[in-house]
Amino acid sequence: RRQLFGRSRSQRRTVLPDHLRTEMGSANIALSRGCLDEVISRCLTIVKEAPHVADPYQTLAVAYQEKGDREREFQFSFIAATLKPSDPEQWMDLAEQCLQRHNLKLALHCYSKAVRYGPGDSHALHQRALVNQQLGHYRRALDDFSVLVKDPIINEHDKMAMYLEMAKVTHHSEHICTSLFICLSLSLSL
């Protein structure tokens, strides 16, 4: 909703108030100087007053990355991505971290966000198809592979590999007829 005067309700929640913007600037200066404890202290103060703003969470993630605390870095990066979801690269990074942690369900969530906010990103769609396949969501994997093989950017060698993946997916889901049809289509296209 738009209001006639001032900021809309959603803007008020996602934009830092003026007095906290100065504090955020000081936290960023402290980060550039390498004063990580000061950065963390300032950002946590900001988060208490403005918990719906992504910027302090992103800065906290960088600070914890510099400290070598991968767990907290991941947590704050995930919160920042959730509050400001339109960055597909951030979702891809989070998905890769989820895969390293063997958290396939969260990786699937992150790849889905990357696909949603980065339409046309065939890598994100391919990764989502593979994770769906690993989780046993064969119908969803098949849907993703079906979109990928129609993409004119993907070369013929990669399309063949995807057709083979589609055949595996349909075989695992006990759709033997569909699997045979895909294999037949593949052999005719050679």
C-alpha cells in the first residue's frame, strides 16, 4: 500500500531509520578497519531496533566470515537473504553451503529462490533438478529437466546428458513407459 505522505508500511520496515543509518555507517567503517567485535556489537544493536532490515545481517555475516565462524556467517547470510530475497546469486551461494552441510531440503529451498529471482538461470534450474532427484521428488525433477532441454542456450551434449537424467528419473519413479519414450526420442535425435 502506498500512503500519501512518508514511506509505505513495507518501506518503513525494510529501510533503516536515520539515527540507525549513522550507526550502520560506523559499523561499516569499523569493518573496513578490521574491528570485528565493534562491528558485531553495533550491528546487534541495530538488529534489536530494526529487525526487518537486511543490511546489518549482511554486515554481521561478513564480520563472522572474517572471524572464521562459518556457522554464524551462514545463519546471518540466510536471514539477510530472507529479508531481501531478490538476489539470486546470494541464494546460489547459500544453496552451495547447504549442500556442503548435507542439508538437501534447505538447498532445494535456496535453489528454488534462485530460480524464482533469477529467471533464465539454467545452472540454478539444473541444480534444483538434481537436488529434487536426490530427494526422490522425481516429478519435480522431471519438470525442471523438461524446461532445461527446451532452452536454446544449452548445447546438444548437455541436452543429451539431461535426456539421460530424465530417463533415470522416470525409471526411478516407475514410469517405465515414459522412460522408454525418452530413450527412444534420444536415440532418434542422434
